[in-house]
Amino acid sequence: MDAVTRKPTFIWLAAFAILYVFAGGRWGVPVAAWLAPVFAIRFFRDSANIWRALLWLWLATAVASIIASYHTTTLHFQSELIEPVLFAVMSLPLLIPFVVDRVFHRRWVGDRPGPFWLVFVYPISVTALDFGSAIGSPLGSWGSLAYSQAGSTAIMQVTAITGLSGIVFIVSWFASVANHMWESEFRWRSVKSSVVLFAGVLVAVFGIGYGRLALIDPPGATVQIGGFSLPLDEVGSMNVLWMRGAEDEYHKAFKVLNRRELAQVRVMAQEGAKIIVLQEVAVQGHQDEVAEMLQSAARIAHEEGIYLAL
């Protein structure tokens, strides 16, 4: 591949970075998650120097992740550097599928488009990484590619059969098929098998999804649902107390917050809510403090006749 054909690769890197900003985090535009890896694969495959390309791809991924996730955690209350460093480090494993894809691509693709099965290398790698992270990380499935499709109700239905991995595979498969078409200069004879198979699966997934939604029996009755989130600034300030070693102040502050949470639950119940949902990590403290909070919450739920997801 000569210098002329490699010249536009940084255009593909820029396109990836811009799309990746909207693939999750603050915005979460579902279609951006489908398109972003198309350009990342193109950039990485076309680059002459793998290590230089890997560095550029990591920088683009890290910067996009930092922008997309800016102040989405309480870590920034402790230091403005913690969040950027965290997301920069978390971007490193995301490069593995691109490396695997390039290795197979360079091994099997010459002057002609690669064999049919090559389009599965990238999606399998992404899905394996995503699944392994979910079962091996203390954060669980947090950060999974599947969450980028939260706004697409139809494709979300596939999780009833495959779990999150089904969405991850389909989204990644699209990027691989798109690059197969790109490299084949969109010649139908060369890409027919890959495109027909992918399109067939995609139609089936969306068909089942929309069908499942359409066939849901209308509810015979409705129920009022309520919920609330904790004040982010306040929780962040409390976590700073913990990090500074001011444990007594930290626990005192959270006890006050827990009492306010319970009071708010009771108010919402008395206003008609039958199901009340609180955010994750809504209760913090020592085991005995958490146990006391749960007992109080259970008592309120029983007295008010509500379901409380805490």
C-alpha cells in the first residue's frame, strides 16, 4: 500500500474520534456506536506502522472517552485528573480487537478481498473482550458497548435470548462487514455472501424485536412509579471526606442523607407512588449502617404498601 493510499487515514481517525464521543457517556446516540468502529478499523488497517497507529488510536479513543464521560462520576470531586486518567487507562484494552483484526487481515488479505470468514474476527474479538470484562471486572458490565443501544428498543429485545453479548456482536459485525465492502470497492460479487448473511440476521433481529414489542398484551391496569437521584455535589463532597480520612464526618453526613432519602420515599408513597426506585449506590456506610438503612426502608415499604427498589 503506497503513501497516496495511506494519506487519508487520519481523516478516518478523526471521523472515529468524533463519532466515538457520541457513542456513549453523556450523549449515547445509538447509530454513532455502529459507525465509529468502521473508521477505526479503516485507519488501523491502512496505517503502515502498527505501533504509531496504535498510539494514535489509543489517543483518539482516550480523548473521546474523556469528553463523553466528563463529570459523569463523583471522582472529579476528589481531583480533576482522576477521571481523565481512569478513562485513558480503560481505553487501552479496547485496542485489542483492532490488533487482532489487523493481524488476521494482513495474514489473509492480499490483492483480493479476504475470505468470507474474516468478517467475524473483529466482532468475535470485541464480544469476547466485552464478555470477559463483564464477568472479570469489579465494575461488572459497566462500560459495555451494548449500553450504547439503550435508545433502540427493538434491538434491545435480543438480550432476552443472548444477553448483552448479542448486541455487542451485531454492532461490531456491522463495522467489519462495512470494511469488507469498502476494501472490495463495493463490488456486489465480492461482498454478496457477507452482506446477505448480515442483512438477514439484522432483519431477523429487528423483526423479532418489533414483533415482540407489538405482541405485548396491553396492561390491564397502570401503576404510578416514582424515583429520585441523590444530589451529585453533595455525594461527591462526602466521598472527598472519606478520601481525606475524615471517616467520622463522612458517616455522620451519610446518616443524615439516608434519613432524608427515607423521608422522601415516604412522601412519594403518600403522593400515590406504588413503585419507588432509587439510583445505584443510594446507600453507603459500614455494614451495620447499611443494614439499619435497609431495615428502615423495609418498614416504610410495609407501612405504605409499596415496592421499593433500593
